[in-house]
Amino acid sequence: MKQMVKMEVHDLNLWYGSFHALKDINMKVYKHKVTAFIGPSGCGKSTLIRCLNRMNDLIGNVHVEGRVLLDDKNIYDKDVDVVNLRKRVGMVFQKPNPFPMSIHDNITYGPKLHGKKRGLDELVEEKLKDAALWSEVKDILGQNAMDLSGGQQQRLCIARCLAVEPDVILFDEPCSALDPISTGKIEDLINELKRHYTIVIVTHNMQQAARISDYTGYFYLGELKEFNKTKKIFTNPDNPETERYITGKFG
Amino acid sequence: MTRNKFEQQLAEIKKRLLSMGSLSEELIGLSVQSLKDQDEELAKKVIASDKQIDREYVNIEKKIMRTIAMQAPVAGDLRLLLTALKNATDIERLGDYAKDIAEIALRHKDEEYITKLINIPRMNEIALSMVQISLESFETEDADMARQVHPMDDEVDSLYDRTFRLLTTYILENPKNISQAFSLMLVARHLERVADHALNIANRTIYLKEGDIQYI
């Protein structure tokens, strides 16, 4: 079956000042699939995921060449509205970062910013349900989000991200600050979310990549060494360098 | 190089499996010799030694299971452990065949054979070199070497067919031959199976090296 392509990276190069952090990256992100980026620290995987919604624009001294297509439109074109881009390509970060306000207001903050005024309560319920958090917080929606546990905060951040109805969700090591049970919940959630969203995840946990992703890219020193189906990468990778990394013989 | 302990565990599993393989190979050779020479003592020795293989099989299986559970291996390491686990089963079967052949030798130790044993030792010789080559291909992870086993299996199959036909004629000639002919047919059948197990081990070396499961 031919997979639908949601995003496409073409000859992407990125420099932090004079440091060449991404080198000629070419890859596809398939619609309604989970794509994982793995590789040792400093390999460029987080840099690449931040290119997918132009988060790198926020860092000074960054120079990007090449194209990143979202539904065939280059997101680095001059006429692209970055705020709108980040609405379509949402992001969840390593450390849960809820706003210091109520659970309810965390969810409605984005939609309100984009002009939504009605049906906010329904939206809160729907998105908290989608993020598998509703049953735990339905009676305390007015409470400060900072009082939730780490795992709950991370699911709230996912719900907040879903509230603006993105097409793609980028996860930058979403479980590295969580315990195994919270991690399991987030992994189950990602598996559910891919039915409606396209997902890209950076993870240091190789078993996590194996468990939840459909495609995996292995990065080293700014290069994409191998991009393949996850089941291929973890049973018989094409590149011996990938094999050495995933079997823990180096890295 | 990281994960030194894991590397050591993999090397140890491989080493123990190979020595279990050599022992099974030796026992098959001895069992056929005990049959040929009608050597009661040798047959008993083979029967006793099979227990050693059974024990080692359990130990190796446990060790592989623990390693999988605790090291979460992937890719080549995972293929090596799965190959080792399945090879252990094949090697354990080889020990069982040696024991069965030795028991048949004991059953007929005081009888005169209805025919000179020619095909059986020949089958034994080829099957044993198949075992030897397949184990060596596993040790060195050499897929080309493993492929050498394929034509040898055809030779064993054809010797088995010939032996079967020959023994059938002895049965037809004289019903008194039935018991011994059946026993010898069983020995031939066991050796044909030994060759099949060697083929399995060889095919798994190809899988281990090339990552593609093919059963020929």
C-alpha cells in the first residue's frame, strides 16, 4: 500500500553559526504514522524536529538551507505565517510546561488566541478525553495545572496541543522526565493519536522507538544514516552503523 | 566498545552451544559404531551421555531467556540469540537420535545381521559432516559455508530411499527378518533426520548473517 506523505524534507542543511548541524537531510514523514528519530546526543535529531515547525527561528545565529514541505507547501517560503504553521504542526517538549493557570484555561488558551469563543467547555472535555486525562481531572478543572503530577502535566500539554487541532504533532523526548507508568500512558496515547494525527518523536529510549514508531531515522553527526521501517531497523538494519548503535556497541 | 557484559554473555552462549553440538555429533558417531560392531558397552555409554546433553539444553535455554529478558537485544544480537535458541533444540534432538540408535544396537547385539551394513555407515558419514559444517558455519557466521550443506542433504535422502527399498526386500523374502529390518529402517530414518537438523542449523546461519528467513 502506498503511504501518503504529510511532510517532506529536501536537501536540508542547518548551521549554528559556523557549526554545520544538519547535513543534506532528505526524508518523508508519512501521514497517520509515527516517525521516530534516534541517535546519540548532539546528532541533530532535536535540531531536525525543530525545523519541522520552524522552532529554530527562535534561536539566533541559525542558518537554514533546503526545503521542508507540509502538504507540498514549503514551510520556509516567505509567505508562510509561522504562527499558523505552529498551529498546524504542534509540539510537546521534554519537560512538561503547563501554563501557570487552571487546567481548563490551559486547554482554552490557544483556541481563544485563534478567536474561538463558543463551545469551550465541550472542547476542554473532548481534548482531555483525547489525551486520556479526562477521568483524572474532570472534577478539578479549576485547579492550577502546576499541582498535577509530571505524567498528568505532560498529558495536559498534549491536550493543549490538540486543542488547536494540529495536523502534525512533534514530540521532543516527551517521556524522559516521566516514570515508567506515565511513560506507558503516553506511549499508549501516541498509538491512539496516530489515527487522527501524524506524529514525529525524538527519543533517547531505543526500545520506545521500537515500541511505538512505524518509521525510524538514525542520525549521527548531523547526517541521516538510515531511514527505514522500524521493524526493519530493529531486526535487520541496512546500515552496519545503525546496527552498532541500536545494539549498544557504540554511542 | 560498550556493553562488555552482554558481549561476554553472547560469547558464552555460543561457546556452550557449540560444545553441546560437538558432543551430540560425537554420540551419533559412537551410536552407529556400536550398532556396526555390536558393542554393548559403547551403546550403554552413548545412552548415559545423552542425559548430559538434555541437562545442558535446559541450562542454555534458561541462559538465553535471561539474556533476552535483561538485555533487550535487537537486530544482529537478537538474531544470534533466536538462532542459538532454535539451534539448541535441533542439537538436543541429535542427542536423542544417538540414544535411540544405541538402544537399537542393544536390542540386536547378539543377532547376526540380515545384511552387511553399508548404506547406514555411509549415511552416518555424510550426516555427521553436515552437522560439523553447519556448526562451524554458526561459529564463524559464514553463510557460504552453510550453503555447502544443501546438496549433501539430497545425498542422504537418496541413500535413505535406497536403504528403505533394500530392507523392504528382506522383509518380503523372509518374515523372520521383520524385526531387524524395521530397526535398521528406523536407524536410517534417524540419520535422515540428523541431516535435516543439520540443514536447519545451516539455514539459520544464513538467516543470522543475512537477516532473511528462508527454509529450503
